[in-house]
Amino acid sequence: MKTLQLKRARKQKRKMRIRKRIVGTAECPRLSVYKSNRYIYLQAIDDTAGRTILGMSTAHGPTSGLKRNVEDGLKFGQAFGEQLKVRQVHRAVFDRNGNLYHGVIKAVADGARKAGIEF
């Protein structure tokens, strides 16, 4: 129990350390990624206006059925990047949300880069 609390506290510290430097705008939104035990969630957020530009998940919608692994993370990132291009967004800042930048998180970012989104 104690180790789980320490793990959550370390992740929260990483998250706050990242978030104090990253700000999304309408031209360059913040891409916030969250992964649960089953799904991946990704949002493009305009922090200045306080609104979400685009939100997608592997739980429902056109990307439902994708697993939480590296190959499907790459496909999910590409699909999200293409939807951002439709909304005339070409640049973004990546918010890994306290997660380590490897595996699925890195695959999602690489997929968005493949679709033409600059970080």
C-alpha cells in the first residue's frame, strides 16, 4: 500500500513539474495523453481559452477497438494528428501527463508526428 502511494506521489510531482512549463494556445494546443489500464485518451487543449479543441479515445468512436500497445498507439496518434490537420492545427506541445516518455506514450507522439503535427 505504501509503495502505491509513493508511486502516485512521484507521478503527481512529475505531472506538476511538466505542467508549469507547458501552455497550449489556439494555434499551438497542448496534447494531453492519458492511459488507463485498457484505453488511451488524447486531448488537444487551448489553455488560454480554457477549452478542448479535440478529444479522442480508444474506448469509443472511430478508433475504438485499438489496444493499449505500441503498434496501436502509433495508429491512434496518426488518426488524432489527421483530425487535428482537418481543424487547421499544425503545431502542438506534447504533455505526457507525468508518464515516462517510452512505449505507448512515445508511440502516440510519433504517430502524431507522422500525420504532420510538429512538436
